[in-house]
Amino acid sequence: VNSVPTCSFTVPVIGSTINGTETLAFTINAIGRTIRDTAVSIDGGSYTATSGDTFIVNTLPLADGAHTFRVRFYDTGTSDTFFSDPVTFVVDNHGPSISNLSVTYPTGQTRVRPGQPVTFKALVRDALSNLDSVVLYFDTPMAMFDNGTNGDEFSGDSIFSLRWALPFDMGFTGDTTWRVVATDTGRNFQAGNSETVSATLQGDSAPPIVYYMLTSDPDTVYSNGQTVTIKVYIDSDAAGDGESGLAVTANFASFDSNYTAGAVAVSEDGPGTYVIRYTISANNVVANRLNLAVRIRVTDGVGLSDTTIAAGDTLWVISVVNGAPVFAFTTPAAGSTISGKGETIVFTITGAGRFFTDTRISVDGAAYATTTTGTTHLVNTVLTTGLHTFRLRAFDTSTGDTF
């Protein structure tokens, strides 16, 4: 027997990708020889005995990539040693690489509210195999695309995308996890063909809440030229205790005939605290109106507003007084004859929204003396017979005006 036997691998096809524990089959054309002690070497290493014409290989210890396999066998009769030609199989025990996960929020936002769309992106590549699927898991699995559709910008650039609107019934505030699972293709994969990477999505479904409002003014009554100052404390679940960066507006149109929105100044005064200032115009024609509502609206970065009062507005009630009060002597009536010392004079001061203190009375232009009470005065000086002039003076604590 002088002819040289041949050996070739048959399953899987030479050059195939293998994974996990794989069975390689080969055939030996012995040409009249009796063959013994078949063994296989990987990458020129030591030979491992086979079970007949099959070789079971555990690929997990091997690095991903191409590896060389070669069969060795002996002729029982002559003890000659023969080898197959080396062949290559590609080992792939790992899934695709996933990186650069990102979320594109609506313009100007860093969070998303229910009903708004966001675009998820991930860079997915596999050095050894084709991709079988790239799936986004948020609430349910959703396919991602690299074909220029569904939010994907450029086809074939390995950036997989999905534009998706957060359902109205899936509101959340804070961080929640989304993940991308990518799977590659191959021949009879058994393990390690998928990769998973996670990232977070920032959500906001809780509108800001106005917890309380304060004023640094002595009261809530104002007149033309005065500045209204209101301090508002606001919070939401989106950013911990207090929240910065909110849009706070106030409407003073109900008590200033010359109101313009641009005249309202709003500043932050610590986390969640906002100070609103508005100066009533000097020529405002609104006069003596009590308990007028100033509407304060608070809107967060995703467009949610305080809905505690009046569909997004919170009310602050103030009064404006620009008309002069009315003074009247009631008992005895002006022009009456009085007895002089010991006579009690009763008077009224009417001024909507005003708060009067330090009421004083002057007789015949003399110095003003404190009245006995806020509505009466006991004459305690002797008056000569004849005509006498009485005059009242009162101080409005709400505006600082004297009448």
C-alpha cells in the first residue's frame, strides 16, 4: 500500500462560525489501510483523541476569532503517521458590542412626560457575525432600526434607533431603566450570542405644586405706585426637596389698567422659592377693589403646570385702594347746636379696603388730638358761644396715606 490516505472535515462547512460545545465531523479515505488513534489539534497545540470520525470541542476557552483544526491518524499495519490539511473555523461565544446608549428628549427638555416622544439610540456592532436582532426593552420589547426609519437618521451606520412616545398610562417621575439586547446570527448557537446594556430614562409626570405663598409687605392692600411682593414655595417629585428652573408667571391685570406681562419680575430665592414683584402703574384707574385674584402659574421643564387651583393657576388675593375715604359727622349732624364741653360727637370714616389707625380731631384749626375712640370723640374743652369748625384726620396703615 503506497497511496497516501486523505482526510477532510465535513460538518460544519469549513470556515463556519462555531459556538459553545460543537461536534466536528471528518472523513478519512484510507485506500486499503487500517486507521487507528485519530486525534485533533487546535492551533498547533497538543492532539486530543477523537471518538471515531467526530471531535467534540468546547469552544468556550477559546478566544473569539479564527482557529486552525488538524486531524492526525496512524496506519495500523505500517505505523505511518498522516495529517489532514489544516482548516479554519471561527469561534464566536460573545454577543454584539453595545455602546453609546442615549435618549433624545423633546427640544429644550431633560425629561419626558406621558404622551411625549423620545428617541432611543445605541451603537451596535459584531466583529464576527451578522446581527440577528436589536431589541429595546422598556415596558415591552420593541425592535430598534438601522434603516433610516423609526427615528434612525442614517441607514447602515450601526446606530440603531427607535422613536417612541411614552404612553399616557405609563407616567413616572425620576429615573427608570431601559435596556438594549442585541443578538448575532450563527450556526446553531448554543450560548453567549446575546449582549445586554442598560441606561436610564428621566421622566416627569408630577406637576409642580405651590405649597404656600407669603408676602413681605405689611398687608395685602396696595395703591398706585406701590410694589407688590409675593414669595412662593414650589416643589415636585422630579428633583427632590424644592425645585429650581421652573417658569413662574403672575397676572396682575385685574387691578392695574396698564398691566403688561413683561413688568412682572420673578427671581429665585433658594431651592423651590421664587419671589414675584410687580409695581402698580402710577396712572392706574382701577380704584377701591377688594380681594382681587392674582393668578400665579408654575410650569416645569416638561410643560406640566400646578393644577391645584383653577386648572393650572394658584390664587393670591389682594386689594387695591386708590380712592379717598369719606368722612362724616353723624351725631350730632354738622351744623347742629351743641352744648360744648361734655358733648359726644360721633363720626364715620368709609374707605373700602383701608385700615385706619391714629384717628385724631382738630377744633378750630388747633393741634389734632386723639379721639376718644375710633368713631367717637368727647369734647373736653370749654367752647365759646358761636360757630366752631371740627376736622378729622386718619392714617391708613395699608398704604401709609394720611387723610
